[in-house]
Amino acid sequence: MGKDANAFLFDILSSIEIIDHHLTHVKSLSDYENNFLVTDAIERRLAIIREALSKASKLNANIRVSHQKKIIALRHIIVHDYDLVDSNAIWAIVKVYLPILKEEISTYLD
């Protein structure tokens, strides 16, 4: 049996929490750029977030979050246009936009 929309939303929250964990000792953009394990892990989790959001919104058309189209487009860049990945943009995503996404997804699950 396949997952329901809430299972994918939980995957998003889990990925955000894992990203937060990876950033525990990463305090600056420079720290982020110089830690290849962290950059690789975060990019992977961002790709998972995109997949989970896409699948959840297909299962439940009422699921809409801020910057949804940008989140969905990000995976393509990470996977296919990896040479265009901008560390500044990823840093802004994890520091500014993921907390918003976390709040929005949590609201759907409440």
C-alpha cells in the first residue's frame, strides 16, 4: 500500500529536522561551504523535501505552501544542474525558508 499525503508531510518535517541537526555546528556560510559532508547531506535532504511535497500535493490538492514552485524547481537544479547550485541560495533556504516551511507543514498535520 502506498503512502498517504500525511506520510509525505512527515517526511518533509523529518528532513527539516535532519538538516537542522547537520547545521548544529555550522554557524556561517563559510563553515557550510567548507564542509562537503554537510553540503552533500543538506542538498540530498532538500531533494527529498521536494519529492515529498510534490507527492503530497498530488495526493491532496489542498496542500499548498509558500514558495512551492521554487521548492519543486530546486530539485532539478540539485540533481541535473548541480554546477548551478549556489551556496548562498542554499544557505538562505535553510536559514530563512525552511523554518517557514516547517511551520506550514506542521499546521497541515495538526
